[in-house]
Amino acid sequence: MIIFALIYNFMIRAESIHKSYGSLEVLKGVDLSVRKGEIVSVVGASGAGKTTLLHIIGTLDSYDRGRVVIDGLDVSGMNDKQLSAFRNRHIGFVFQFHHLLPEFSALENVCIPAFIAGKGKREAFAKASKLLDVLGLAGRTEHKPGELSGGEQQRVAVARALVNDPVVILADEPSGNLDSKSSAELHRLFFKLREEFSQSFVIVTHNESLADMADRKLTIHDGIILQ
């Protein structure tokens, strides 16, 4: 029972993760634990394995050895269909390039993961509208991405990541494509969201100011996390 409690004390546990691409060993036994409501930043040089680790935690990429447990569920034995459903309901992603669909409004873009999860239009629209309001975009819901600033587009992407109430938010260089003012606003937003929704965040970034704001800053070097 003590071991069980320790495992479930963490929202994310990645244990001894190894990943190679051909002869190139990218991750060499990485261990990472993140508690509920904790914001962890991961920094390191380009090619150190940051994004690879994030994709593995997010079930977007496979790994050679190790184990990944998210919200008490071991995802290691899930097939592709199970992983897709798990990802949709438990994990939100925010990338450097927001990947909004240009033909849809901000509201419609936010609703897409909810529709994939099988939620009805009324429920999805209500949740998306609430999130856009929280993120300061109440007056921009019907605007298409091309009519929004870069910072506004990224906030729409954040709302999309939150629409299914995921327990984990994974962000890969979320402010890398923003100006300094928009970057600072996005950084503050992550902490506001943590206070309101209690999600756990793992943020891969080269932005030292964002990294230093996190509850913990981890450095990955040559495929391992430095202690």
C-alpha cells in the first residue's frame, strides 16, 4: 500500500526512459516525476532530447525501454487506438506553432478536441466560450486565426489544450514564436491556469525567464536529466 501511494502521489512518472533513432541514443535512462498542480520546466541545448522526452510523455512517440505512468495509468501497454483516446482526454498540448485551422473561427478551433471526444455541439461551444473568456478573448470568438495577433492565436491554442479538462499540459517552446510582451503574458497565463484548474505543466523552453518561474527547473544534457 505504501508503494501504491507513492506512485499515485505523482501526476506524471517517467521511469528509465531510453530512446534511440538508429545508432543515435537520444535518451539514456531519463527519470521524471511531476506532482499534481506542479509546473516543471525542462531546459537544455538543442538536440539534448527535450522535445523527444516531451513527445514520449505525451504518448506521441514510442520509446525503447522504460515506463510512463500518467494520472495513475500505465500507458506502456496501450495500443494506438487506446493511446489516441487517452491523449485526447488526459493531455493538452501547446506547441511553438499553434497549428490552428485557418478556415475555422477561434471558437471552432477550441472545440475540435471536444468534438473528437464525442461531446455535443452545445456542450463544446459552452466550454470553449468560457475558456476564451478566461483567456481574455471573449470578443474574438468568431475571428479566424488570420484576424488574430500571434499572442491571441497562442491563447486560442491554450484554450484548445484545456477544453477536455486534461490533467496534464505539455508545452514545447510555447513562447518561441512570440514577441517579448506576448511571451510575458503567456508565461503569466500558465500560472493563472494552474491556480484555476490545478493542471500539471511540463514546459520545454529556451526562454530562461519562463524556465526560472517554474516550481522546478530541470536541465537535460546528453540524454540524461542532471540532478
